[in-house]
Amino acid sequence: MTHQPVRVAVFTDNDFAKVNGVTTTLSALLRHAPSGVRPRVYTHSDIAADEPEYLALGAPGIGIPFYREMKVYLPRFRRLCAEARRDGIELIHLTTPGPVGFAALHAAQELRVPLIGSYHTNLGTYLRMLSGSRRLERWLRSYMRWLYARCERVFVPSEATGAMLVDDGIDPARIGLWVRGVDAETFSPRHRSPDLRAAWKLDGGALALAYVGRVSREKGLAMLPDVERRLCAAGVEHRWVIVGDGPYRQELERRLDNAVFLGTLLHADVARPLASADVFVFPSCTDTAGNVVLEAQACGLPVLVSDRGGPRENLRPDESGLVCRGGRVEDLADAIVGLASNPARRRAMARAARGYALSRRWERSLAPLYDAYRNLAVRRHAGGVAPPRANCAAAMPPS
């Protein structure tokens, strides 16, 4: 008997023109899918696309309040369901809680197939930090709890994220761990460029301190100017190298007037500035995983992260990087001073970072998700999995 591959629709509000951890993860999900699994991404975008592994429907888009460089799109429910039915979809994977994520619930009910979810971004905390409104945070967390509670399984990128969802009322029996991986060929120390370091005007033993990600307050970047002052007082020669863009960039450029700002780069192009740096600094207390923490280690960089959130689970503490108390300027500055004053330790951590990254390849990290796809498909055909509960017309959760 020949077994057909499991056909999975991966619904996301992130079209692949966006550069972020979700699109990095979903690209890897498509690239490494085994022969028994056939995923296809369903999304919306300004530019329509219809490819074997990627469907982007054109739809009206609006900027997200407090996050204007990002758009959400009004989902085309009927077209999404028709495409999923035509593709013979057996399972729907919800990856974001926006309008397209909501459409995933609708499609699962219409097609009567199982729905699973994966949690990528701590949107409630982001909304509070960007808007200043705890009421909006409570509403969003209530909505996300309502949506994810309708999933057969919810995959999280870190134990810290799983604990947060349990605190929010998600049944712990439904939660599974799906850690992130890294492409250790694309991200490698071989991309280190003396020419790029010269362009950054790094002389002698000066350190390049790299950050990659959204340039926004919720990433903890407001600390950096105070860290800068402490480094200068300690006589540490250095230059910040910031890759990414966002609403805090203009102010950060003003406050870190000696930094290099490279803006948003294509994902593969990030490897060269990362490998050309000396230390990776990621002060976020809100990230659920921090893919770039693994990418920096793959490039041979010691990493400095917060003790809050998921990134601390993506290194070997005191071997490939250091875990600092979240939000403490003095802790982060002292960690950098310590590495600057001890080149031998920095080199040892760089080697350990590369070795750790090699153990975190995407093929291994994605295995639990592919196994869940197969198991749910088998259970569905045996009559053991019902479509998601509740109709989409049901009242939304109270604020």
C-alpha cells in the first residue's frame, strides 16, 4: 500500500516579503519537509503569488497601529477555503493570530479537518509596551487564548513561552515544544570580512557589538545608550552595528551617534555583518525564541541575552554566551567589559558558539512538528480527531 503525503495548509499573516523570525521559520519548514509531508503556505500580500509551496492572495491591507511598517490584510475566506479544498488539505496549521490566523479556524471548520497552532510572538506584551495600554494587552491575550484553545495542539518555541500560555489558561496537555533551528551553512564564520570591518572603522582591538532585529523599544534597545556610556567610561573601544529597522531607529541613531545602522537586509545577507562582528547583544525581555541568537552563534559570536523570555534557552550559558538580568544596564555593560578584557575567553566562547549551533540544525528541530502532522492525519482518518470547536460566528472573548 502506497501512503500519500500529508497535505498541510500553513496559514500566516506574514507574507514572505517580510523579514522576521516567523518567515525564517516557515521558510525552513517548507525547505526541510520530508517526503511524507507536503506543506503549503497560505497568506495575503500586496503582490499575489501562486506557487506549489506558497499561495499569497492579493487583498486590501492596512497598517497595524503602533507598528505602521507592518500590514494586516482582510482575509478572503471563500477563496482560502476553495484553494485548501482544491489542494486536498488534511490539516491546517495556524501560525499567527491575525486576520489570516482567524481565517485558519474558519477553513478548518469548513473543511472539517484538524487545526494545530504554533505560538511565535508575545503580541500582548508588545502591544502594551508600544501603546501603554494594559487594557489592550488584556483584550489581545484573551483573544489569543480563545483562538489557540481551539487548536488540537499548540507548539511553542521555548519552555518559557509554554509556561506563559499555561498561565493564560491553555491546557498544558495540548502544548508541545518545537524549538528553533539554524542554517549553519548560510550562517558561518567563513563570511567574516576584513573589508567590512575596515568600513566600520574598527582599529586595533576595537570590538564590533552587533544587534539584529526590529529596532523598537520592546526589544530592550533603550538600554543601549546607557550601556554605551559605561563602556566608554571603562575604556572599551567598540562600535555598535545595528541591522534592522523600526520606529525607534531615528531616536537610537541620535543617541548612538557612533553606531553603524545597516537597515533591513535580506535574510541571507545578514550573515556577513554578523560574522564580521565580535559579540552579539540581544537585550530583549519579550522574545519567545530569538532565531537570530542561534544565527549569531552559527557565525561564531558569543551572545549576550536576557534572563527573561525564550532566547536564554538557545545557548549554553557561560560557554557559548552569557545570560544577563533583564533590563539591568550594569549587568549588560559588565558582561561586555568582561569579554573585551579577556580575548582568550571570547575566542573560546566563539568556538563553543559555533559548535552549539551545529547541534541545532533545522532538520532536527522540525522533526516534532512533522511527526505531529503525520500523527494527526492518521488519527483523523481513524476518526479520532474532530474539527475545531465552536463556530467562527461565536461571540469574541470579552475584554
